[in-house]
Amino acid sequence: MWTVSRWKKPGWVESALGALALGAGLCAFAPDVRAQAVREPVSVDDSEDAPEGVSESAVNSAASEDGLASTLRARTVSRERSARDDARHPSGFVTRVQTESCCAQPPSLGEVLEQVEGVQLSRSSSPGQPAYVAIRGGSPRQLVVYLGGLRLSTPAGLGFDVGQFGVAGLASADVFRGGAAVVHGAGALTGSVQLNPRAPASGVAGELRLSAGSFGSAGAQAAVSAANARGGLRLHAGVRRARGDFGFVDHQGVEQGRLNNDHQRFSGGGSARLKVGEGALHLTAMVEDGEGGSPGPSEFQRAFEQARVEDDRRLANLRWETQGGHAVGWQVHADVGLQDRRWAYENPRGHMSLEPVASSSRHQTLAASLEGRLFAGRHIAGLSAAAGAERYRAAEGAASLGAERLSAALALSDEWLLADERLSLVGALRMELLREVSTEAAFEPRVYAPLTPALGVIGRVHRRLEVRANLARTFRAADFDERFLTTEAVRGNPDLEPERAWAMDAGLRLRLSPGTATGPQALELGATYFRNEIDEMILFLPVSAYVYQAQNLSGARAHGLESTLSWAPVAGLRLEGSYTLTRAYLKVDQGAGSPAQLPHQPRHRAHLRASFTVGGLFGAGAWLEEARVQATARYRSRVALDNFGSLHSPGALHLDLGARAQLGREVRLGVEVQNLLNERRAQDFLQRPLPGRAFFVSVELRSGSRGDEGGGGA
């Protein structure tokens, strides 16, 4: 029986016990399998180009940290961000970013992703509240998020919420931009994100982290990990909360305090590996529970002073993988995943009706996939199949509605290596079948059969210079809530047509000589041009003075430039930067002059991070083993806050400063200042103010041996 009535929210103790019980039942110890592909084409990397202190074995381990049958190969080596090749479409533009915290405040998934060129992060409030990312001028709905073979669902909202999703169980995230996202199928119109679980550490290790800071924020995280030659297990759990009562200046210049902006969340789960014959099993499980205030627009805060939101997520993904062959090598892996996602909103006094408002939704998913790769001569061929079932249920007051979606997909790919492996020609074709059925007789069943081809080329001009280009067709059917949602201010549209797009990009990456093998790392530069031509763009537009409804428009165009910089000019100092120029607009006639930029899409966005790390300041064995200082600057130009370009938020420069100290091997202290310039007028969404200056401190205790686990820490 599928129900979406208000569910009883478990207490923190019950949630913690449930997570520990779940972890205890995961699976026994699993191996630290670190196998390379049987055969891989030449990469622009070579061991002498590795950063200072990074060995060739570390490069190889980074290339395969996803496990035995990893689809990603490293093209560059960076401790925090690196370009990758995905074997399913190796010419695509993919960037991996690590999730490990530098200083005091644990990063959100959104803060991790915004380091990547082409990614725009939009926050609705202070840390711990909803935030969304968009890729290359698209909307937050035009990307999908995967963990293993499981697509993470979005039952309500503007898209996948990267502000509240916990990263304690993640080692890294891979961002697929443009045509690279065809590997994730329908829904990945402009891009996609692949989350990589944190693997168990070798040996036995444990850690405890406590943090506190501005706006009444506090958090605690714990993790334990153990592994031997046969397998490994890692468990983690954490809680965080905040009052969120920050001050801000509204668009009329009036100082206010944010109301009803509190939140509290629990997250837990585990990962395990088990050697089975010549292969391995990998299991990942996550549990999240959250509740908090739902603050309204800054001009109508009192009307939403009692509005509350509750949500939870349960998911598990099991992967089996193996490989073999000699003259002709092969790799195979299979995934099966389950997810249950629930969301509920309640306001005792609705803003429009002045009557109680309550709505809820539930989204359940079952997914299975099988993928194989063949390494034969000058060809790396791939074949994959996937199937899934989704159930969606929404309720508004006494009314309810249900929908189901069945999907199946078959994908083929091939990389043809030419000219002594200096040239790669890439082709991919994905065929899908989707069928949607609603419980309401008024809504006719829908069937989609998208065909998404992709072509690419890689030119390894020199071992330090690489160029690549791609052309792909992408597809996205409307989400369930875009079709069926009904609230007092927002309505879905069951007649929406799917979005389709042509995604094109071309770019280069250049690495300059590092001098000596023991000197600073080479200066690395990258530049990419991208263009997305989107048909049947879906936007929520006003149909009356107070009601917005999802509608198809004729189309949109987004094009621009991405650039990256990575440099270690002296030992211990590292600079990482990215800049994105985006011109995104609707292709409908907007009168004289240039068309208005799409909402929430700045034309200019830059991210620069400088870190300086020193070790052994007072000799070997000293109490201060390592110290690090990090400064981060983020800039975006002004953004439109409505669909007509009449309301704007001015450009904003955001500076953060943090430091951490490693005291011996067991204790780490951190301090961090966010929004150092105390900008209190900024907003990424209309009448959704962002906080000013904030301070955070943390202490972390570690024990036991800690080996390679794809991200550091237990």
C-alpha cells in the first residue's frame, strides 16, 4: 500500500540506532580491490608530471578509486579537483571534486560542486537550507544525480537539493557537462552528477568531529572503518542543527532578521566491500532525516512563521564487478538499487487562503543495470542495459494523485584508437523506453522512446596538450511534480511536452613543464566552448496575479566559455581557479535589444582558491605536525530573479578564509570565516536573503591506522 499521509518522524536516537543496525547488516569485510583496466589508451598524464609528493601508484589509485570496474580514468592529477575520462563516452568533459572539508565548516554538496567550471550554485538561505545547481545555462531540473546505478529522486522543489544532502559518506563527486551526460540517459539534458561513496580504510580507524558557529549552528559526526585482505566496512553517522536567525538588508534598505529558518538533520549509513572469487561486491547505504522551518519571502515572513517542512531518504545500492581476459580484456559490473524519498509541508495559516495548508509527496525507485566493456585491439567497446520502476504519490489537503513510470534502456559505445593512440574517435548511442501512467483517469498514459546519439573526438597533440570535441542529442521528460503538482500558488501541467537539446562543446587542456621531478607542479590551463540548443523549454510562468503554472516555451539557447587554472608555484602553495561566461536566453521574440538572460544565470562566474600547507614546522615529531591556510573567492555578476528580466540581484563577491592545524596524529583544529566582507544584500532567489559574515570552529579526533580510502579520513 502506497500512502503519503503525514508520517511520524523518528527521533534522533531512533534514527541513530536504525543507522547502526543497517550498517551492522550490510555485509562482512570486503577487499581493497585496486585493479587497473586490462588495457587503457594513452593519457596525457605521466608519472613525472604528478604533483609534488604524489607517486605514480597514487595516480593509478586515483584513476580507479571507484573500484575494480571504474568507468573513469584520470587525465590530470589534483588533490582536490581533476579532469576525468569516462569510458562510456571518453571525449566528454568530466571533472571530479573531493568532498573533504578543509577547515571548520563541513561543506555541503553544493559547495563541493560549485568549484567546477560551468556549474552555478543558487542558495535559498543559510547553510543547511535548500540549494540547487545548474550546469551550462540550464535549470536545476535539467540535470540528474546518481549514486552507483541509482538515480536519486526529487519529489518536490526546483531540482535536486544539494544544500541539505549530507556528504559524510561520500569521497568525491563527478560532474558531467554537456554531451558527457548522455551516459546517464533521459533527464540529463545539460549535465549530470555521479556521487562516489567513501570506501573503508585499510586497517582500523575511527574519527569524531565536533563543530559550532554562527546562527546557532552545531554538529557532530562520527565514523569507524576496518578492512583486511578480504574486505572492509565503514559506518558513519552525524547530526547538525542551526537556528538560522541571521540578519539581512532587504531590497528597500531595511534591516531585518530571518524568521523560521531553523533546521536539524540526521545522516548515517555505511559502505562495504567483499571479495567474491575473481570479483567483488560493493554495498552502499544511506539514511537521512530532516525537519525545519520553511521561511517565506522576506516581505511576508510573518505569513510563513509557522510553516514547516519534513523530509527523509532511504537508499541502498549493491554493485558486483569482475574482470578478466588476456589478449582481449573485459570488465563487467551490475548494480541494483532501492530508494524511498518523502517530503511534507505544512502551514497552519496559508498566505493566500488564510486556511491551513498541507501537502506531501513520496517517490520510490527500483533500478537495475548491467554494463560491460571489451578491450580489443584498437577498440574499447561498451554495452549496457538498464531497467527501472518509479512510483510517485502526492497529496494536497484531502486530494491525492499517483503516477508510475517504467523505463528500459540499451546503450552502445566505442572508442577507436588511431595514429599510435594519439587520436580517438568516439561514438555512443542510447535507446530508451519510458511509460508513464497516472491514477487519474483524466490523464492519458504517455510513452516516450528517445534516441540519444553522441559523437566525439580526442586529439592527443602532445603529451602536454590535448584537444577534444563533442556533439550529442539529449532528452528530458517532465518530472512528476511538473505535471501533477497542485498548491495554492504553483500548479503542474499534465500536457507538458518533453525537453530535447543539442549539446556541443570543444576544448583543450595544456600542461606546462614542471622543470624537475621534485619541483613545483606544472601550470595547467584549460578552455572550453559550449553551446546548448534546448527545445520545448519548461518554465513556471504566471497565469494570474498569484498562481504560477509549468509551461512549454519555444526553446532556449545557452552558450559560453569555461576556463580552468591549476598551479603550484612553490612547494606547499596551490592555486585552483575556474571562470565561466554564460549567455543563456529564450529564443522567443523579446522585442528590441538583446534577449534577457534566463533567471538565476549570471553571465560571469569565477571561483578561486589558494591554499598554503606546511608540515614539520618545529622539526620531526613536533606537536604541530601540519598547518594549512586557505582563502576562497567567489564572484558572480548580477542575476535576473524573474522570468522577464525586470528584477535583478546585483553582482556579489564572496570571500572565505580558514585555517587548520594538525596536532600530532590524533587531533585537528579548524577555524573558518565565511562571507568575510559581510555582504548582507545578496540573494540568489527573489526575496530569499543570504546570510552575512559567519564564524565556525571545529575539533577532530582520529585514531588507528588510516590507509587509502578514496578521500581521506575514516
